[in-house]
Amino acid sequence: MTIYKKAGVDVLSTDKLIKKIVPLCSKTNRPGKMGEIGSFGGMFDLKMCKYKDPVLVTSSDGIGTKTILGISENRLDGLGFDLVGMCLNDIICHGAEPLFFLDYFASSKIERSSFIKIIKSIAAACKENNCLLIGGETAEMPGVYKGKDFDLAGFCVGAVERKKMLPRMDRIKPGDIVLGLPSSGFHSNGYSLIRNVIKEQNISLNDKPPFKSNDKSLAVTLLKPTKLYYNLIVQIIKFINVKGIAHITGGGIIGNLPRIVPNKLSVKLDLKNFPKDNLFSWFKNISKLNDHEMLSTFNCGIGMALIISKKDLVKTQRFFKNKKEKFFIIGQIIKSIKNEARCIIN
């Protein structure tokens, strides 16, 4: 392998690293687990999950240029949570529970410390959400990536009983309420714009955030991991008749909420009920973005949106109070108005 190593790909070194992450992957466990890391493919025994009429739900995603910010600030521990969150949060919009996860890590040269930190955080995120880390791919690609740069991608598979699949578009009607669950920050979207604005305005990432915050630096705030919602959502859908769930990612609230609403209906947002989030207010101010631009780019403090019937609101309020979790009534479902947007800002 000496000639290949001279070309920039150290197969033996990478193989040794893979052996070091096997114990991390083994810490993730759930019914359906088969075999160990190292086979040509990861295997999962769906029968062990005792489904009656399962539908598989899949999602594949990355975390975009948030990796560049993590690399520059040497803060990588949360990126695995971002990666798992972007995929798991998607499949739970269909009522699915996560079964297993695979990752893809590519760089110019696999750097041991960074690689272990990433895989460790992926494994921790999977374990917290009862999801197997079943395998993945590690690639050295000199010429494609340069220096310390790397890229991440994730792939998740979940399952849901056919009769419990979401959204239930045939049940969504005018007067239904749209609830918002708070995000932990920007999550993993909009970072090319965020980085560009920060660079243009010469804003220091090492200083305290220029708004009210307990974080020791702006870098800490911007690199907060994506919030994973599975453990909360799985309780909500057992207690409340949820008609639809939207993960607020790329495209923001305006781009994602209409995806779970019938074409003949629209969403009317009430901005005064949104969380008073210092981070998003600050960024809107320095970037000079208007409300529509913010809402079509970022989550604006809302990481997940749920549609429920108005008659279930009191029950829902009681649930969140008992769980000591926050939620916001951010809008309602209305009849579509000709030539009007599917998501109307009030």
C-alpha cells in the first residue's frame, strides 16, 4: 500500500481507526440488531420489532457548511448530533421511530482526533434516540478536499405502523392550530449566509455574543447542536391527535409548513406569538433581512411545527405543562386565497 499512501490515501491507518470506533457503535443497541461493524452491509431484523403492518421511512441529509465553522473554531463535538438530528427529525414527521443510522465521512486525510470526536457524537446521538449506528463509510479523497476540510452525510431508516402514518392531510381543515416547538438555534441550515455576513462585518466569534446570552462566545452559540425531537414527539403523538408534523430546515418555516398541508388550504402565521429569540433578532438586524427572507431561510426559533385540532388545545397545553416543555401557538390553517402564498405572514 506504499504507493497508494504516497498518493495521499493511507488505507492501513484508516482501517486501524475503524477498529477504534467499533466499541462506540456497539454502545448503540435496540431490538433488531444483528452482527457487528465490519461486514459488507449492516443487517437489521425487522421481525424483532414486533410490527404488525410496518412502513419503512428513510431520510438522508448532511449539515452543510456548518462543518467549516466547526473546523475553524475546533468545536466538533456537536456535529454528530447535527447529522443525526437532520435525518431523525425528518422521519419522525411521518410518525416513524428510528431503527438504524449510517454515516459518511470524507476528507483529504483522516485526522484521528477529529474523526473520533465526530463518530463519538454520532453514536451518542443515536443512543439517546434508541437508534442503532449500524455502519458507514470513511473516505480519504485528496484533491477533492483540502487541508482539514471534511464533509458529513447521514442516512436513517425508521418504521411506522401503516395506520399511524403522518401527515393525515384528509383530516386537516380550516381552524386547525399550528404549534411550534423551540429550536436550539440555527440548527444546521443557513450557514453559508451566516458565515458570509459575519465575515463581511468582521464580527469576532471569540467574543461574547452581541446580545443577551449565557454563552461564553458567539462561536458557542452558532455551533449549538441541532435539537433532536424524537423522545418528545413520540410522547406527544401517543397523547394528542396530531394531524401533521413539519421539520423546519432548509427553506425555513415558509418552505416547510406547506408540505404537510393540502393544496386547498394555507397556513396563516402570527409572528407576535413566535419565541422572542435574541439570536434571530440580532441576525435579522445585522443582515438586513426582512420577515419573509428570515422565515424562508431559517427556523426563526421553531424547530418543529405540529398541526392539531382546536378542540385538542387544552389537552395539549396540559401535556406540555406536565412535561415542563415549551411550545408556541404560531398560526392556524385557513382556506387558500387565490393568488396568495401558501404561507401567509400576519
